[in-house]
Amino acid sequence: MSKSENRLRLGVNIDHVATVRNARGGVTPDPVRAALLAQSAGADGITAHLREDRRHIRDADIERLMAALSIPLNFEMAATEEMHAIALRHAPHAVCIVPEKREERTTEGGLEVVKDAKRLTAFIAPLRDAGCRVSLFVAADAAQIDAAAEVGAEVVELHTGAYCDFHEAGQIGERDAELERLRAMSTHAHGLGLEVHAGHGLTFDSVPPIAAFPEVRELNIGHFLMGEAIFTGLPAAIAQMRSVMDTARR
Ligand code: PXP
């Protein structure tokens, strides 16, 4: 593998800059300003999740991100007709389809690809025709990954939330078992010709083993980086994450 093929991309999720903005209903802090700062600090892409309830990112943020960014936008969304129309209107570089429940605090599980295969096939085709790279956010589960390849996704993003929760709780046995599932499933997905991404809950402490999986090409990280930015600033937080990822990759 060449050096550039081995380089792991870092996608910075800016949703929680919008969470803080919306807490006061005003215009600051501006998530687009954070995205531009992340871009100049070395992010390889920006991720933003337009939720049905618009609790953080709003429609106007997506419009402004599309106009302002020179790095790719990964538009995260649920598989609804409303989001389909918005994605087709903007045709971002990538669309990541995630499950969404109104009452959840964050994206809790992976997408149900097996059960929803027929609908997802019809949902994905126009997005690909519009030039978007379609990714499905899935648990480390072979059946869901097989189905992702069948419905026409080009990418799977493996949900690292369970691994990170076990890591934080000090449940080492469970953490290592989930890590092994993630490792096996990144190999499995790569073997099917899917590009493998990973994300959710990653921190400086939990990222190294995931960054070391050779098949993983991109990590998407948000909440922890925005929390760190309060203490060290966003460029320093991104630089440290980049360095931890690169060290793990070597
Ligand atoms: N990837 C996906 C598909 C997500 O839904 C999220 C959370 O919005 C992330 C990555 C980033 O997770 P976190 O904010 O916990 O780093």
C-alpha cells in the first residue's frame, strides 16, 4: 500500500457548534466558522447532520457550508423523502445515511439495512446518479454490511459507539470483544469492495486501535473534538487527533 493510500482521513463533525448556538437561539458560535477553521487546521472533510427536528444543524447551515468549503462535505441524514430532496438539491460530495429516532440523544444504533433493503436501493440510486458517494452507518454486523453492498452503497461507516462506551466505562472484556467485531467487519466490508469509515464517540484515548485498522480510510469525529476545543482551541484539538491517528497508523 502506498503512503497516500495508507493515510487516514479525518472528517470533523461540527454539529455541536450548532448545538451551542441554538441553546441561545442566536447566531453564535457559527458552525460554518468552525468548519472553515477545521479546514485550515487540516481536516480532510466536514460532516454535518441535518436532523428531522433541526436540533443542531439547520437548512441554512448546509447551504452556507456548500458555498464556503473547499474540502468535501459529508451530509448526514435519515432516509426520509424530505432529506432525499435536500441532498439532491445540494449534491454534496458524500451522503451518510443514519437511523434517526426523535427521542434519542445521538445516533444510537446502526442502520437496519437488511429489513429496509428494497426501499434503500431505490433511495440510494438517485443520490449516486447525482454524484454523491453514499455511505451507510452500520453496526459491526456481517448481515447489515452484506446488505449495504447489495443496496448500492459505496461506503460503510462502522458505528464505534458501543466500543467507546465500554472503553469509557472500563469494561475491558466487552470493549475488546467489540473491537474484535469491528476489526473483523472492517476486513469483511473491504473484501466486498466497500470503502470503510468509522466513527461515533471517538476520543484521543479510544481512537488508536480503530485508526490502526488498515482497511479504515476515514474517521468522523465531532463531540469530543468540540469539547476539547473549549480548553485548547479547535486547531490544537484537531492537530492532536491527527497526530494520535498518524502514530497509531504507523
Ligand atoms: N459518524 C456518524 C455517522 C454520526 O452519526 C456521528 C454523530 O453525529 C459521528 C460520526 C460523530 O460522533 P461523535 O460526535 O460522537 O464524534
